[in-house]
Amino acid sequence: MGKAARQAKGKKQSNAKPFIGIIIVVTVIGAAALGYALTRSSATATTVDANIPAGPAEGYLIGKADAPVQVSEFADYECPACGVFATLTEPDVRTRLVETGTVAYRFYDFPLPMHKNTWAASNAAACASDQGKFWEMHDLLFATQDRWNGEATSNPRKPLTELARQLGLDLKTWESCFDSKKHYGRIKGNQAEAERRMVQQTPTFIIGNKMLAGSLSFDQFKAWVDSALKSAPKADTKPAEAARKGAEK
Amino acid sequence: MTIAVVALAGVFLATYLLLYKLGYIPGLACGTGDCEVVQSSRWAMFLGFPVALWGVLFYAAMFLVASAGSFGALAESLAVGRLLTVISGGGVSFSGWLTYLELAEIHAICRYCVVSAVLVLGLFALSLRDYRLHAAEQGAMGTE
């Protein structure tokens, strides 16, 4: 082996310790940053005033209205994290917490300005609600985000109509409702409710008197429901509902 | 060594974007909404998998090959330098295509994608430089 080659090899071997040291430092910093990002959603739980009277917002309810734990979700149909929650966590929430009578679950539209077709999606769901199929449309919208979202099309009416057809809705009635935009007031009301409650991102959940930003796994969701069960049952959206009913009169 | 460190940083960057895409991270610390626009576009998937996952695999491959080529028997191997240059060259092409899509199709720029593009370009430049130095070094030793 030549002198230059021996020098190069010696240099590489002498670099091993600092190399491993730098790799460890980068790994620790990277892992800490990811860990922070992952736990941020549960760390940002804030206590909110359960007695804030609601505006004209009207969430979509599933479960017994007087269930011991009141849950509100503020979500945008085009938001990927909302889609993940709706498709992965929510089915378990419904079967294990809503259908058992523990949770009353309300969905509020929170259309974000950067999503071009989210208003159309909220409108589609509201019109499906008129025919008693809000939750079916809600689930289908989240499961098919890439078919109708702002990046897939600039004319969402066509793919949304296809979803309505898939659900077996009365298409003529649904299309008439969709085109009239008669539910935009309700959607706007729900959006205003999110802003009034200082919702910063989607999805955001209010479980009992805790506000949690970001998608949740079922275990995380259940832990907050258990916590709400222990502390203040029936405290969250009742005043909101009462105010809404008052506004309707 | 520098290549391995830069690639490792890339692994974490791409993992962050992947966790967001999979819904484990609620929102990207982006400052503007453009990151989410890019991440929710139909071009955020490639061959049925999130683009961020391809990024993780790319950076992980670069890290493993560069680490293996830093020490031991492979330290003197020209093949390692060649492999790094080829992988990072592919990364530059893919990254260039993604940047084009952001500008021409999505009309939004995700700053994490920009950082990743810079990292990929840096990895390619470093790989090419190392390969050339190594080849020249071995050529010199051959004539010694």
C-alpha cells in the first residue's frame, strides 16, 4: 500500500469517533423535534369556559343529546388530518363511545380559506343532512378527499353529485339544495363559532371542558372522555344548544 | 461523513412530513398555509405512497451507504462514491420535478420541500466531489 493510501485510511479511522458523536447529536435533536411535534396535540389541551353561549352555530349531532360527555369537533373536509381522524379513529369512537351512550358528538364545519372546495363539501353534507344522511356523506367526503378537493378539480359539483348518487339520495332534491346554497348560513355560523372559540387548526375537539388541537388516536380520545366523565359531565354544549334554540325562536 | 450527517437530517425532515401526511402531526409549522396545500394535493402521492415516504427511503439509503463508505473495507471503494452519486442524482431529478409541480401545477410552495430540495442538491454536489477526489486519489496511488 502506498504512503498516500495509508494516510487516507488512517485519516478515515481517526474520524470515526467525531463522526459517531455528530450522528448521535443529530439523532437526539431530530428525535426530540419529532417527539415534540407528535406530543404537541395533547400538550396543547386548554381549559375552556363551558358556559360560553353559542351563536347561531348548529353542529350535526350523533348520539344521545344528553349523554354525560359532550364532544364537539371543528373540522375542514379538505384537511388531511381531519380525514385521517374520520377514517381511522372516528369509527371506533362511534361504536365504543357514542353508541354506548357515553358521548354526544357534534360536528361543526370549520372551512379554512386555503381549501378551495371545502365550502362545497360542507354544502354537500348539509344537503345530505336534509335527507337524513349527513353522517354517511361526512364519512364518504373524508374517504374520498382526493376525488373532489381543490387540487383534484376546480368544479367539485360533479364529483360531489356522484357521492350523493352513491348514497342513494334523491338527486333532484339534493342538487336543488346544493345549487341554492341555502345552508351557507349554517356553515358560516359554525365557522364563526370555531373562530369565537379561538380554534387555531383542524381538527380541534372540545371534550368536556378541554380543547384539543390535532387528530387523536382512539386511546387518546378515550382518555380525555374518561377524564371528562370524572370531572364535569353534561357541561359543554348545553348552553350552546339552549342559545341556538333561543335564536331559532 | 458530511454526506451521512446531511442525509440523517433529511431523514428527520422527511419523517416529519410523513407523520403529518399520515395524520399523526396536526399541522405543519409552516407560517403560511402553502405547506398544507402542497401536502394535500394529489401530487403528494407517488406510486400509491406518500411522497414523504419516498423521501424517508431516499435519505435513509443515502445515510446507510455514506456511513458504510466512511469506514472499514468500503472506505476505499470507488463503488460507494459512484452509488451515492447515482442515488443523489436520482434525488435531484425527483426533487426538480416536485419543485416544477409546486410552481406550475399546485401554485404553492412548501418551505420544507424547498429545504429538502436544497439538501438533495447538496448531497449530490458532495457525492460528486467525493467521488472525483477519490478517483483522482486512487489514480495518483496507481501511478505512485
